[in-house]
Amino acid sequence: MTRRKNKRSDDTAGPSPQGRVSARAVFFGALLVTGCLLAVYLAFFRDRGLNGAAEAATSRLRLEDIPFNGARAYGYLKQICALGPRSSGSAGMEAQQKLTAEHFARLGAQVEFQRFGVKHPVDGSTVAMANLIARWNPDRKERILLCAHYDTLPLPMLDPVNPRGTFVGANDGASGVALLMELAHEIGNLSTPLGIDVVLLDGEEFVFRDRDRYFLGSEYFARKHVEDRPPYRYRWGVLLDMIGDADLQLYQEQNSMWWRDVRPLVEEIWATAARLGVREFIPRKKHAVQDDHVPLHDIAGIPICDIIDFDYPAWHTQGDTPDQCSALSLAKVGWVIREWLAAAR
């Protein structure tokens, strides 16, 4: 998927002295250089020291300390990856759709598929896609949207050895789905008066070249939400993406913090994590990410945040496999989301 980080460059240029240089000029020049170096030093250690302490911080929580079944969630992740690549329209995707639909229905959800077709970006054929929607308490008019994409990139485009190899998307594809599968065991027992919809989005990264369109499923869902306005509203939405990384670092995604209607949601979730002692939720902005939350917010008007660990070396490579993820990371994120949901009003 394309996740373009905003970049800032501080290009500075100064005049080059010519001719003879006086001792005074040398002195003041050295003083200026020293001052600049000191400023850089302080800035570096402000970010790498004070904030770096937050970056390096990890919870001392063990799997057995967390009342969310991360081990079972990790089992779901491995089960999904065992299906093989799950790009849109593939046999692996069909198997995953069957697996997840039966799972959510068994746990009390009303399940349906939102089907649509898109033109293949390379050969022009029609590719069948489907967003999976699982609803708990469908009669409630105030609802929460929990979503993740469940398609995988067709090819590991950033793999340094074989960019046309096999991509199973353990973190980028399976982790969000696995967490929602585990959370489904508890949704029906949560104390919140709000209804809950779990949506698995197709076509997030059905791309073969950089110019191909991303976020097909979320855009379709958003447009249908506007065209066929439902008799309910989403009070909040949460997108879970790449949250299984064994080296978990969850910063506040910048778009989610820039949107005024979404910032309070981000602050609530990170405050929940702080209360629980899950230090991997780092209360600092980092990465402006283009992801499924953008069309859901900008087209459908849903106040939705993106919870994503973008600092993942195996992103879009063949190395994005289950061994790069952990039950503990899934447990930490799942616990925070469950506790936030339980308190949501």
C-alpha cells in the first residue's frame, strides 16, 4: 500500500567568505559554528533523549498479565497466513472470506458482504471484490466502526531480493483481521450501549505499479454510506493496520491528529493505553499515512483514526511473515481497544 510520509527539508545556504579573513571574523565564525552545533546537539538529544526514551520504552507486561487472549489472536494470524497470498479476487481471499464470515457469525454477528467489481489495473479484466461487514446489536442507532483491510499486496514490491516473490502479509494484512477475530469473542459482552460493526476492507492495495489506485474497498464503502444513508451514525471509527509487529511502536498518526473531529478519539485511546501501562502507545505524532481511514473520513464523514506501526522493516517484502509478529503485541493492542470500547458512550 502507499503510505506517503510527509517530508520536511531544511535546506540552508550561507555566503562563502572571500579574500583575507580577519582574526575577529574567524572568532565570530567559530562562535557561530559552535552555536549551531550546540543547537543541533540539543535538538538531537531532545528527540533522541526525552522523546527517544518514549520510543525505546516497552511495557514490562507479559502475555499472562494481559486479560486479552493474544495467543489465540496469534493463532488466527498464523491460520490466515497458512491460506497463502490473499490478494483481491484470489483463491486465498475466497478462503479467508469463508473463514472470517463463519467465525463472526458463530460469535453472534449479523454478517453480510458488500460486493463490487473493479477493473484489473494491468489486464483490464473485472476483479470481484467484497467488504465483509459483521454487526453486533444492529438495531442500535449509534455505532462504532472497527475495520482492517484483509487483502494482501499481490507482490512484495519492496523486497530487495525478489520483488515478484510470494507475499503473505502477516503484519500488513493478517494482524488487524486476527485481532478483530479475537475481539469478536468479547464484543457481545461489552458494556457499551453503542452498536459495533467490524468491517474487513477489500482492495486496499490491489496494486502492481505505484500509479495504480489504492483503497478501493474503503472508498466503495464510504461512497455507499453517503449514497444510501443508513438509519444510524458512526460515532467513532478505528482502523487497525500493521499492529502485530513484535517490536511494537504505535505513534499517533498525523492525519488522525490533524482532523479536529478525530483528535479527541486518538487522545482517548492513548489515554486508555497509558492507564493500562501499555507504553507501546507513544503519545507523539509521527508519520502522515495514506490509508483506508482517509476515504472513510473525507468521503463518508466518519471520525476515524488509524492505529498503525509504520516502523516495520519487513513492510512489502517477503519477510512479512508470522515470525515477525507476536502474540504479546496483539494482546497489548487488543486489550487497549477492548477497554476503550467498554467505556465508549
